[in-house]
Amino acid sequence: MANFIVCQNKERFNTTKHRLMLTFTQRTTVAETIDPLFPMNIFELRPYHQLINKVDVNESELFDVIGEIVNFSEVQTQKQGEITRKYMDIELEDDERNKLSATFWGEFVDQVIPHLLSSNNQPIIVVMQLIKAHKFQDSYSVRNTWNTSKLWINPTFPQSEEFKTRLNIF
């Protein structure tokens, strides 16, 4: 990587706890390097118990979760001024049977609905990347951010395969 800027990490939402961040410019170049000693873990999976027990929760930090969808609501809409947004509430469960509420907004709803409608009672495992904690009535849930979050449904990443093994499914 060349021609980038190192600056203070003072963004509204932080993808890392590090105090510095890299900023790309029009001149930044990046080349792929294959190094077996470099870890390729792209997730910072947050244990549910940290959110449930309100331990080390920073609402400006973006993080990742993995879970099985065990319950979901109908798609709903929210109108703010001239903008109407769709959302749905999802209940996730981890491999220790802890439950976590999640709200899927916009594209996350579009992505998950076909899987919910055609699951044939098969487990649906999701990995939500770069999501945020949301506090409501002294409890935390998670939700996607508009342009940053990524959703994987029934992925085959090593972390999701390990999760499925711990659940004794598939």
C-alpha cells in the first residue's frame, strides 16, 4: 500500500478501537499480498453477553456478530419527512443460547426475506459486519448502518463453520 494518510480516528462511527486510521486518497495504491503468516480474520465478533450485560459497549464503535435467526417480525415501515424506510426486527441466538435483538434496515431486509420465506425449517445463520449497538430502555440491540454494514446469510467462512459446529447443525 502506498500514498495514504495516517490521521486521528475521530469518525462518528469507528471500525476499530485504534486511535489512528488510514485514509485513502486518489493516489493511493493497494496490491494484494499472499502471506500465510498474516491472519485473514476479517471479523471482530462481539460476544452477546457483552451487549446483554452492558459490558464495554461503545455506541460509536462498529463491530460484528454471528447468530442463528430464531424469530422475526413482519416488515414494517418508518416515515421521516418524505423518506419511508423499511425495517424488521430479528431475534438472533448464539451458540450458548443467548438471545440478541437486531433491527434490519433497508437492504438487509431485502437480502434476508427470501431466505426466511424458503428456509423449510432449516437454520439460517447470519454474520452482520460493521454494525452498531443501540440502547433502548436500558437494553442493547444491534442494527445495521446505512452504507457500511454487510450481511452474509448462511456463509461458509471458517468462523461461521465453527459456529455451526458448536450449534451441532448442518
